[in-house]
Amino acid sequence: MFSTFRTCVLGGLASVAVAVAVVGCDKKPQTATEQPAAAANAEALPASLALSEAPAGAKDVLAVRSGAKEGDAVVVRGRVGGSRSPFVDGRASMQIVDASMKACGEGTPMDDCKTPWDYCCSEPKDIAAHSASVQVVGADGKPLRASLAGFAGLKPLSKVTVKGTVAKSADSGALVINATGVHVDG
């Protein structure tokens, strides 16, 4: 019995070591058949999500935060950022920040910041007060299993205009928008 247990443990450890070595050393892109199960289960973002023109009537994040309530149709503009990873891995969700906030290096003391989109030169409470979460949800009301990173050119510090509906938030201080359209301004 000990021999069987030892064989299983050693075999399991060898499998983990091989997996770590393959993942840690493999620098080439994965093919579709090599993608992890989560990527294989990714949902497609709706084609209608990418807007060729910015919707009219856009308001800054702060203006929407101050007056919008659950269920309101909104058009909000801001910049992708507010954290080191403003895009949620494996989910159609991102954080945007009011344009009045200056990213690190934009007139702030951190001109050599490697991640200026995290706004680390600002107080966390200020970042939270100037931020909104944007998500693309499916019929179940949950964010789609897809990434917004790279969609229509989205990247950290992209200027965006988002059309959608204010969603219910567990945190009463948060602004969450269920997006139906996103225009990347630059």
C-alpha cells in the first residue's frame, strides 16, 4: 500500500513539475488547442458593443456618479485605469476614471511611473470617488466570460465613451454600468 501511495504522490509531483516547467518556460503564443479551459469557455462579446462614433450626451464619471441611480440609461466618458489591472481577467469588465484625474506622470511627481494608469500618485479614496466599473453582461446578468482588454483597441489610459444602464451595486458607493456600447476615443 505504501508503494502505491508513494507512486501516486511522486507521479503527481512529477506532473506538477512538468506543468510548471512548460508554463514557466513557454514564451510562444498558445494555439487554440493549448488554451486553458477557461479560455476555451470564453463567450463572444457582442459585435454591437463597438461603437464607431461616440454617443451624444456623454457626461464625465463624476457627473454620472453624483446623479445616476439604478436603472438609469447613461452615457459616460472617462479613461481606462484606476488600478494596476483595470481589466478583469476572463471577464468583460473594466474600471474607468474621471478625466479630471491625472495619471502618474501627467503633472504629478511620478514621471517615471511604469504603470501610470493605476493613478498611484493619487489617494486611494480619490481614485474610488472618481471611478466607475463597466461590465458587459449576458442574459443571466453576470459579466460575460471574455476580456475587454484589446477590444476595439482598449488599453490602459484609453479615453472611452460608454453607453449603458446603471446596475445595482452591492457597495452603495460604487458606480457599476452595464455597457451596451463602447467607443474608444484614443
